[in-house]
Amino acid sequence: MTAALPAGSSPAEEEPPPGEPLPPAPGPETEDVTGEREEWLSKLLYGRVTILAPNGMINTGVLYGGQRMNRGEGPAGESPAPPPEQAGPVPKADLDEALTAFVEPTWFGTARTKLDTGLLLLSGARRSGRRTTALNLLSRYPGPPILHAVDADADLSTWHPAENVKGYLLDGSPGMLRRGVVDRLRARLAAARTRMVVVLPDDPALLDRLEEELGEAPVPCLPPPATAIFARHFEHRVPSAADRDRRLGWVDGKDLAETLETGMAPAAVVEVVARLAAMNGPPADGSSVFDSVEGFDRREARLLVESLRNDPAKLAFLLSVCVFEGLDHRLIRAEADRLLTVAAGRLDITVPGPPDGSSAGVDVRNPEFVLRHSLSELLHAIRAVQSTVEIRHAGYPFRAEPVSFAERGRARALLEHMWRQYSRMGPLMTQWLEGIDNRVELTLPTGEFMGMAARWSGGSNSLGHIRELTRSDRWTSREIASYALGVAAKDALLAKEIKHRLREWSTQANWQSRWTVARMCGTEYGTTRPDEALGLLHRLAGVTSGGHLESVVLQATVALHNLFVRGDRDAVFQAVRDWADEDHPVAGIALRTFPALLNHDRDWFGGQLTSGGEWSGPIVDLTRRGLDEERHYANTCRVLLHWCVDAAESDELRSAVQMLLSRLAIDVSHGVLRLFVTIDRNEAPDPACKDIAAAALRDWREGGASSAHRAQPSPSRAEWTYT
């Protein structure tokens, strides 16, 4: 396998796809988290690696419209408002939709009796079926099959019905509904042998005023049980009982039953039925038929919340009811009061101005107000849009609702303008972005921005903001710096400065800077400049001051690995072989890197061994060195044991590992002896490998004292600082 390892990030339960950054670790950045990342990288280097298929993007867009009389698309994240009622005939399609599979509510007869007087006032919440019921009531009367809509702002004191119209529908809050106006309206409707239903909003103040003025209360529109609506519409949309049963088997039946029993608006029930009827199989992404379907839609939620912005007590009560719906009102009010205490003023839209200054004694906007700006307001203000839901991956799947500008390149233009025109913006942006969480979806765009900002800065200190990140103790900040340097290096002038800076940082006592250099060598910057990267790694390996040597060495090891699998294998392996012969800490990095290369590119190493290529001898020598060095024995032995186990599944690998073990058996040094004992005692290795190990052990035992010297630990050529 030749997948390049990510040069840094955080641990996760799954290995990443080739060349992908590691998924992020949750929680704040601490030494423990950094240690977990390094431990995970080590497992990737020397353990078994599963190459995952690239993650796909799944679109699970929310549906809009198509619900009873609710038409058209709305902006992302918000259900559309019904269009204003247009005066004139009700479209046949709308009427047919309203009459189809209609379920009569229990009060339908009462409403019919009221409508017999010529005028019916019908009140209810949006999506409760008010308009659908009104159209059904009017359709039950004899006469021409024509229903008309009336403008919501029509003056009913002067309005007159036309001839040959069965009924009228007025959806809104007409003014001037006094007793005399209503009496004269009823008389005109009776003369024309027609009727009218006025659909009113569920506004307690309005309804109380009408009842007091007219001496009669509007009929409340209480929808029939959601289960009855579901059954009627499902049977209409899917006539086959067997087909209905099959579709119900594709969804969570318990979830469906419980949701319907707790009550859903008729429009929402009809949408659920439409989704079930349109399904071709179980949802592939585990979504529910109820996703984004609300009995109380987003627009109405927005309107209600906005109406309470000036009243913290009612806002707290609303939140309490939403959370504790169904509990005793005393508990709900108590929790609402406690929320007000916890909020400590954050539910107040205004606060008293400071006692001194022009705002003394005047209420000012509260900057801590939690409902200060809604997402919709913010998006509208900057002309951005919110896209439909997508399934994304970061070691685990999650739903994302991306926000972007409608115009391509707008974000870059805005950032460049602010960075160039406002000199104090740069330090603020750097301080802000340095503290982001270690999540790939955040670090990549941050690094991209920081790199572009270097190109916008110009001058002799264009890399100053990135330099600050390279000195950080936070893994994430240094990760961002490496991304940013890679982006900035695409500029020819900056590339020269970056090359100079990396050489300078590679020998500094500051370990964070050397870590960043090692990280850069394993990225695209290094793989496209392999000679420069190898030179930088060689330089930084000779520095042993500054602490945190293990972190620097691990990054250097990963960088060598990535240079090997993404570039010139011969050149990188030659460097590893040459470094292993040096009497300074560079040898430690070479011997630490070698088993990682052996683990991740069996084809190349196997081909060298079986063909007797120019590197077959050095491969055997480095293997022996790794086994004999106590600090590197565990990793080298682990990789070779994996080779022996997997040889049972591959003739090519079996031939290569047999060749390697046979050449090691010629001189059974201390480390080789330990390897053969491990293979001999393990049940998993391929029989051919076990035979070679057993034969070598037998020869060693029979050799007695004459061979005993070969099994002693080889004298260390140096106590490597790097392990």
C-alpha cells in the first residue's frame, strides 16, 4: 500500500483516505490531546492501515411547497409563506387539491349550520386546514361550480357579490367587521344566493374583539386527528394495501405512530404522505420522513419569536413550554422564572444607558441580547445564502448546512479589501483564527486565507502573521501555518522568502518552528521540492535543544514517509540509508522511518528483494539494524510480523518475505533471534515463514557456543537522541 499519511492533525477511530488530513479530536487542545494525536500517527506508521474509499457527498435537500395550498420554493432553512390571496376564481387545481381525501372535522356540521346564514367566521392557526375546510364547506352547496377569492383588504361595508358564484373565500383580517356591516353583508349574500367564509388568524385579541362586537365567536378550526388524515391521504396516494405496508416497512413505524398521535398540522401530514408515496426504498442516509416537516413551520416560529423580542418574561415562558411541553403549568412557570434569573439580562432587548454620557437615562440596545440577530437577518445583510443539507465526513458522518455567497469570488474580494485597506484588521484576524478548534473543516480554509493574506500584504514582513503561528504551542496553529505557507509559496516571490525562512527555522532552538518545517516537508510543498525537503529534514535532525524532540521527530518521520510514497522512492530510500550510517541523531530518524516505509509500500520493497535490485542489500542491512537497536526493535518486528501473516494471502509477498528472512538467517544477531522466536511462537504467520524461523533457531541452538556471539546485542554505535 502506498497511501501517504497526513502530516498532522488529530486522532479518530478510522484511518483516513490516502493523503487526507486526520479527522479532528473533540474538545480543547491540551497536552493529552496532542499526545493522542502522536500516538495515533505512530499507529498509522507501523500498524495495519485500512485504505477507505473516498467519501461521497450526499444531498438530502429539504423539500419546500406542495403542501395543501402552500406553493413555491422558499429560501434555504425557511418554509415559504403562502402567497397573498388573489381576487378572482379559485384555481381548479387548488380546489381539487383541497377536496381530495378530505377528512371532515367533528365541528364540520356546526360550521355548515353557521354558513347557512350566509357568512362564517373561521379562525385557526396556519397549516391547520382552515382554507381547505372553507373550500370544502363552500363546495357542498348547490349552484355554479365557481368559488371566488376576495382580497384580504376588501372593504366589506361596500363590497357586493357577483352573480353565478357559489361562494367566496376571504383569507385575512378584514377591517370594519362590526355588527351593522356583518348584517348588511349577510343580506347581500342572501340576495345573490351565495355564501362567504372569512378565514381569520388565531389572534386572541382580534377574536375577543370580534366576539364582543358581533355577539358571536368565530368557529375555531381544530383539525381532525392526524392519524385519520394520514390514513385517508395514504390510501388515496397509494391505493394498494400491500404497497402501503411495504412503504411503512421502510420507515420507523414507532416514530411514525408516536408523531402522528401527538398531533401534526394537516399540511405536515399531507407532506409526510407525499414523501412516503415518492420513496423507492429505505432512506440511504438514515433520514426520517419527518425531517424538516413541522406542524408549526419555521416562518411562523420566526414570527412568534420576533413578536416576543420586547418581552423577556413571555420569551422565557415560550422557551420553558417548548422544552417542558406537557408538564404542569406550575413547573413550566417556575422554570421560566429560573431561566430569567440564569439569563441575567440576556433576554432583554434593551438596557439602561450608562449614567454618564449622552445615553444617561435612555435605554440602549443590549449587546448581550441572545436574539439580537437571526441567521436569516445576517445572511440577508451580507447577501449570502444557506444551501440545502449535505452529509459530510470528518471521521464520522454529520449533517451540514453550508453558507456561501451567491457570487463566486465574493469572499476573497471582501477579505482582500479588508486586509489591504484596514491595517488593524490583520492582527485581529490572526488572533481570532489562531484559536479555532482542531477540525479539518476549519483549519484548511483558515490556512488558505492566511496564505492568501501573505500575498496581499507585500513588503518585507509579508509572512509576519504566519510566523506568529509557527511559534505557537498549539498543534492546530502550527498546522494552519503549514497550510498557509504552502498556499503562499504558489507566489514566485514569496516562494523564495519561504525557502529562506524554512532553512532559518530548521536549525532554531525553538522546537515549534522546527516542527512546522518538518510538517511542511511532508506536504505538497515538500513533495514538489524533494531535494529541498530532504535537506531541511537533515538540517533539523541535528538539533537536539528546545524540548519536545519526540514531536519534531514524529513529524520528520511522517514527512519522510510522504516523500517516499508520493515522490522518488529511490532518492528517499538512499537518503534514509545514508542517514542511518551517520553518527549523530539523524540516524535515529532514519531507523525510525525505515519500518514505516516497509509497512506502507510492500510492492516496492518486495520487488527489490525478489529481483535482487540495487537496494536489496541495504534493505536487509537496515532491517537488521532496526531489529538490533532496542529503541527500534518493536516497530521493526511488528511490521515484519505483519508481512509474515499476510504472506499467506499473496505469493509475491511470500517470496519477498522468504528472501528477507533467509538473508537475515545467515547471521542471527540478537535482534534477528528475537524476531525468529516471535515468529516461531505465533500461530498466525505463513507456514513458509515459520519454517525459516524454526530452521534458523534450530541451527542457532545446534551451533552452541561457536554461534553464541552472534546472538548478543550489537554494541550501539551511538545512543541516539532521536528514537
